Amino acid sequence: AAAAATVSTAVPVKDVPYTEFVSHRFTYHSAPAVDGWGQLLFSQAKQAVAATVGGQSGFVLVTDLGLFFAAAPAGSPITPITIAGSCTADVNSRVTVIPGAPSSSSSSNAKGRRTHRKANAAAKTAAAKRPHAAAAVDDAANDGNDFVILASPSGVSKMGYSAAFGVWSCATVKVFPLGSVSAVSASADGSQIYVASSQGLYLLRTQPGAAATVTQLSSTAHLAVAYSETQQVAFASTADRVYTYQNGIALRFEWSSDLTSQQGGAYDGPLMDITVAPDGTMYSASVVGVNVRYPNASIARLGWRDGLPTNMTTAVSFDSSSLWVGTQRGACRWNQSDGSWRYFYLQRYLPGTSVVLDVAAAGGVACIVTDGGVAFIEEQLWTLAQKAAWYEQILQRHDRYGLVGDCSLSSFGNISSCHNHDDDNNGLWTSLIVGAECFRYAVTGSADAKAAAIHFFNGMKLLNDITAVKGLIARSAVKPGEPHSADGFWVPSASPDYQGWTWKGDASSDEVTGHMFAYPIVVRLLKDDPTSQVAATLIDNLMGYITRNDFYLIDVTGKPTSWGVWNPQEINNERYWSDNRGVNSLEILSWLRAAAQYGSNATLYKDAYGELCNATNQYDGNTLNLKITTPDDDNYSDDELTFFPFYTHLVSGGTSGVLPVPILAALERTFAIASPLRSSLWNTIYYAAGGQRFTEANAADIVWNLQTWPLELVDWPVQNSHRRDVW
């Protein structure tokens, strides 16, 4: 197939704008504050509906304190704006709390104001009048703003915003008992208003200059209703049926499946929410998944086989060519044009436990109401260059005198509480930044990139110098008086340049992998700076130390570190090392090759390379099956310890830039196993090495992985065990 064709020439990757999903999260007012999140005045929201108010698109929220409006200017943070007081309140009173549903009397030009205290008092006495559902009705004559139809247990009202006066106006449509309202939907001109409630389904007909009439179409409790402007029909659901109405007449119904009795129907169980796309396609939410009713009345399912991440859906909303789906475990977005899904779960995107109560989408923004607050997920156009600059800013909080590592948060999600501290893999994490900044400098010539590369390289050099043993590296280090972790063993520095400092011993193969990944890159790409020669010296020191110590990393204890073992007697013959036999063989061979290329004693390293690859030791043969798959023994950190040495091996082959045949064979097998992970870095290394199976799909995966990497580099809780689309 063309899509699977191998790529034999350079693959240009253009940094074209792509969609980045930016979440603006707001917690309910009683929840703990989180840095960067907003906090709402109300304690619970029930529903969201897209609307245009005051020339701004946004969302009307139905809350325990009445109605609120959240404006959604494209490309900027979304600020909630309170709909002031009752229908007669001044719209500028943004902190005023709505006490309940509008008054039954019309008061189109009233400008009454309420204080926050009065609104709270009124709220306690107006529970029966609080709106249970809202639907926006556009009216071009009303300054381009939307009317909002409100349905409460006591009746239906119509609200409109006047841009000229800056106030909301309100008129009663009909006062009559509705019971608990579940949904309301209306035709574009407002002449037909369908209300679903615990007491049945109602149709209100309105005409200018005439009193509204109401017809109870059914006395059976209804769960959802949605009007299709395209087909001029309304879809309404009960616990076991889905009806199609036209002008109040039931044209047809379809059964919903009963999962308890296992009696089937065209729909997957009771429909909890319904939305209709502009082309008349109806989408609905149920416990099984999403049902689709096409304009020709055929019904299909969007389930886990189609990529739906999780079932137990609760809400649906269609925006342009995208369907947003709320579930009991997060929200999903389905791209109708290519069938792809995005999943938004837990605090990285949503406040609370991510139980979605409602979702409304319009203009590239999804308003998601959850058990913990409200999130506005905005589709913004970004470039990878913009994203890289964003990450450069975040990097500052992880910089501890040139060493990169995690930082701990003293309170949940609050970046301001970040505490940078020692990390067992300071060398490895820092090496990635050194490599990235060197690449950026090579491509752009940026002085900032060069300065950053040298700054973090000096952090890695610190881990060499502080041990006062030529060729021995530290895991981490702390300044005088700086606290450090209690695990492992810490050694006071004997270096006169680091008096009072303490360093952590027992450096692992992970650390050596990082150092030997970064140093050859510095040598090659910072040739215009003395740092290049310093890196070459550090290669010589580290590999000379390991080689002369019989392929062990000897600690200050005089014994090998726990994971600093590449000696063939142990790697080949000790059962303890069987899992790491191939990985450790690849590591030492790549490092010896780099030392022969950049160090001062090529003969020493070439002879060592030959010794490890002789008929007795066969390290080159060990590399072929380094990734164990039967039984599965997968360790993602071992992928780092594999692909970085592949790259080091590649850039240490003189001018040829070609891997030796056994190493290339090992790369081919390893990549065949790892490629489904769609890693941008592993794909790029494989491509750079001339991988024979690199396809256009792999090239696309590089871009996909970079584009979908989260903007927030925060270790938010993650759970995927419930996913239906991952197995």
C-alpha cells in the first residue's frame, strides 16, 4: 500500500499550524484553589448552552445560584460573567447572584440592582423557581444576541439581552406546572418550544401578539429532547423509547435496548442527551456509547470499536465537524472528518473526578460541566516552534544550577509551590536538554540555544568534577546546607572547587547513557566553542575509567555501582543480568565507539570493542534480541537505554554515519517492536540511522507525538484501566 511505502529520501517536516487543546478550568467556590484555575461563585452547575450575549459568543450556565454567562473570546482566557440578579438586574453587576427564575411579569427596560448579600438571601427562598434547563434562541433583531428560553417547574420564560441598554429583559411565555425539567429545545424562530420533564413532554406554540398555547404530548417522563431545524422535527426520549415529533404529532418511535432484561432496540439503552448536527444527523448519549441517527432514519453506533475511549456517556454536543461527548469518566471529542478521537480525563483537563454532567460546544470551544467545576477546552492554532518556546519557559522551574529534574509540589497542582530538589537521574534528564539545545543551535544558530546548551552541559560537568575521581560521575549533588533525599548514600565532596557540597553515589547505567548521549553531540555541534573539547575530555575520562576497570563503573567504595556493570563474565554468564544482556552490550559498544572517535586513545577503545565482540563474548550478537518479547518484558526506561546508544553509535562512526551490520539488525528488530508507541524521538533516531522500515506513517507519527504532547508538564493523576479503546 502507498501509505506503507518505505521512505528512501529525506522527509521534510513542515511546522504548519495545528490544533492545540487548551483547558481553562474553574472549580466550584468551596473547592481548594489551584494555580492557574479560576474559582466560581456557585457550588454546582447543571447545564451549559451556547449563546451570544453582548456581541460575545459564550455559554449560559444553569447553576444552584441561577444563571451565569461565560464569555468565550477566541484565543484568550475565558472569564465567567454573571448575569446580574433577576431578569430586572443590571448586567454589569457581575458578582450578583441570580436568586431564581425570572419574574412572571414582563420588565424589559428595568435596571434594578441587587447586592451580593441580597441575592444570596433571595436564593434561599427561590428554589422552586430556579431554572432547570435553558436553550438559546437566536434573534437577529435583538442586536445579534440570543434569547434564552428558561424552563422551571413553574413554567417557561424568555430572556433577551439588549446591547443598547446593557441589560437583560424577560417575558413570561407560560406559567404551568412542569415537574422536574430535564431538557428544553426550540425552533430557530422560537415558535415551537419542546420541554421534557418528569411529568411528560410538552409543546409550547408561540406567535407574535398572541398568547402561547401548551400541549402535553405525553404523560410519560422524558429524559431528553432536541429540535432539528433541518428536518423540522423534534427527537425525544423516554426510558425505553425514542420518538420523532413534527408539529406536535408523533411520526414514529424506536425502542431503546433494555440491558437488564436484554430486550433489544434500535438505540443502545435510554438516551440521556440528544444533539442534532446542521445536516440533520442526530447524536445521542447512553450507557453503551453514542448512537447516530442519519437523516434517512438509519441508526448506527459510535462505540469502542470505532475509537470511543469509554462508554457510560452522559451528554453530547455537535460543533462544526466535531462531536463532543461527556461521560462518567471524562470527555471525548470525535473529529467527523477523519474519525479520530481525543480524550480529556481528570485534572489535566477537567476539575473534580471528571464526571461530566453536561457539555456544550460552539466556535471551537467546549464548555464541560463536571462534578468539580466547569472547564472550557479551547481549540487554538499553534506551531511546534511556539510549543518549543512554551516549554523553554517551563524549563526554568526545573533548572537547579544547570541540573534538570523533577520538582515537587507541596499542594495539589499548584506550580507556585514547586520545590526543585536532587534527582537520581539528574545526569540523564539534563543530557536530553543539552542534546535538544545543541540541535536547536545547529538548526537556527540561536545564541540563546547555544548559551542554554553550555549552561546545562556545565551542570553535567559538575557531576564529573564533584566526585574528585577522574571518570566517576555522581547521580546528583547539593550545595552546602541544602537538604537532600534520604535514600542512597551521599558523599562529601573532596574537590577543592566544591567544598561543603555533597554528591550522591551509586551512579547507574542510566546516568552513563545520558552522559554518553550528550557529550558526542556537544563535540560535534559546538565546534565553535571550547566546550566541545571539554566534552571530548569527559568522554575520554568516563570511558577510560570504565574500560581500565574491566568494564565496571567503580564507586568511591572501591566496588562497582549497582547498575554500572558491563563485564562479559557477568553480563553473559550471570542469570541476574539476563534481562539486561542485550541492552548493556549495546551500551558499552556504542560508548567505546564514541570514545574511539572523540577520545585521545583510539587504540584502547577499538581493542576493547573488538574484545567484547570476539567469539567468546559476542556482544554484537547480544544486541540483536535485546528487547525481550516472549514472555513480554517491556520497560519503557530501557527504551531510553536502547535508542540513545543506537544514536551514539550512529554519530560515532566517523564520516560514514552508518551503523555496523549487527547493530543495524538490532535496531531494525527493536524498532519493529517499539514503533507502535509512535514516539517522535525513537522514530527520528531510527530514520537518522537509515532504518529500512521507515514509512510515511512513521514520519507522520513524529509530528503527531510532538503536537499531542501536553502543554502542562505536570504529573497529573492518570488512569487508563477503564479505557475501551486501549487493549
